[in-house]
Amino acid sequence: MARTTSQNQNEKNKVGAFFLATLILWFVSVLFEIFFNKRTELLWIVAGACLFQIANWVIRSFVSRDPLFVNTSVSLLHSTIISVSVVSILVNQCLKNGSDGMFEHSQLVGGTWEWAYAALCFSCGYFAYDQLDMLFYRLYSGLIPSILVHHMMLLVCFTLALYRNVTINYLILTLVCELHSIFLHVRKVRRMAGIRNAKSTIVRIEWVLNWLTFIFARSLTHILITIKLVADAPKFEKGVELPLALFGMAGMNLINVGLGIDLFNAFKREKSSENSNHHDE
């Protein structure tokens, strides 16, 4: 038993060391772009990471010291900020230039909507902060932790796009899914706060919004982006943009399938708990 625990600990240490090394390499790359290539617009990445780390310290100091609660609360803050930002960017673009041509290949690949670059940098900063926080407090499990892989994949895709200044608008559209992440994090924080009454009106409304945003803001959005990429494949120039985009969206859609299964199982558990309590009465 002790040997098994020790082996698991060693494996976790190796996994953590690998992802920490990749994060350090990513950070050095960003600093190189900022200071040596004079890419000051990338300072939004640093600003994002700093803001969420400050939020972490504030929550840890005044609300709770539980690492999982703090991490989830900061994730909720990120989802809220990015959701508002993405919706604002899309609405602003429609009001200024109309929706005609907004989702044309040239706009999605070569164009950049107002504030889209900064928003993508800001979100990139969050994923770097969150990766470090999860590594520091070991908020992951498994030999290949899906959450760490997810963050690493996003950091690679986002930063390559930011360096080359391509597919910025495509990536902004992928962040529409943060609307659903709001309710995922709300549910997690709510349960950690001890609010678990499945018959509560607030909990039922939360589940309705959870499912609606999962279907429309996450799953359908990512499926439509994937279809658009495949349909416009001949319009892409030779390079890494199309293969990287298709690989990224394949990963996103796969994660969505797993997330949908987890969500359904959680919903069933809460419903069965509600029925059990009802019979006990």
C-alpha cells in the first residue's frame, strides 16, 4: 500500500515537472517576444496573469484558504470577464460594420476585431496563471491530467496565433464557450459553499442555464467553427494555421464530449439525491 502511494506520488511529481518545464519555456518565449522583438502589445498577457494572481491572493486572504475553492473562484472571475469581453466585441463589431462579411474567411483569419487581440492575450495570461496554480497546489490527477493538457494546448495555439497575428477572430469565437464555464464554476463554488439542495429554485435555474449554455455556447459553437474550418480549408495558405486549427478544434470537441458526459452524470446524481430526499419525507 505504502509502495503504491509512493509510486503514485513519484508519477505525479514527474507529470508536474514536465508541465512546469513547458510553462517555463512558454514564459521565456513570451518575454523574448516582448523585450527583444518589441511586441509590447503582448504585455496584455502579463497583465492578465498578474490580475488573476492578485485575485487569488485577495480570495485566499479574505474568503477561504482552500486551494480548490480559490482556484475555482478565480476561474469564475475569468469566465465572467472573458464572456463579457467576447460578447462586447461581437456586438460592437455588428453595430459598427454590420454582420455582413463578419464571418468571412478573410475576416476570421487575417482580420482582427477591435479589442480582440487584447482579450485573447488577457485570456492567455489567465491560462498561464491557472496552470501554475494547479501545479503549485497539485490540483490535478492522473498520469496525463486532461486539465493540464487542455491548458498547454490552448497556450500553444493562442500564443502562436498572437505571434503571427492570424486567426485572432477565430479564437475569439472559440471563447464564446466561457459563457458555459461561468455556470460550471458557479455550480462548483455553490457546492463547496454547502448549497446542495437540488429542489432549490436557484439550483434548478442554474441547471437550466448550465445545459443551455453547454449546448449553444460551447458544443454548437465549436461544431460550427470546425465545419467552417473544413469548408474553408482550400482558402488557407500553406502553413501551420489550418493543421493547428483543426487539431485544436478536434481536441476541443473531444473535451466537450467528456464534459457533456460528466455534466449528465452530475445531473443524474443530483436528481437521484432529490428523489431520495423526497421519499425520506
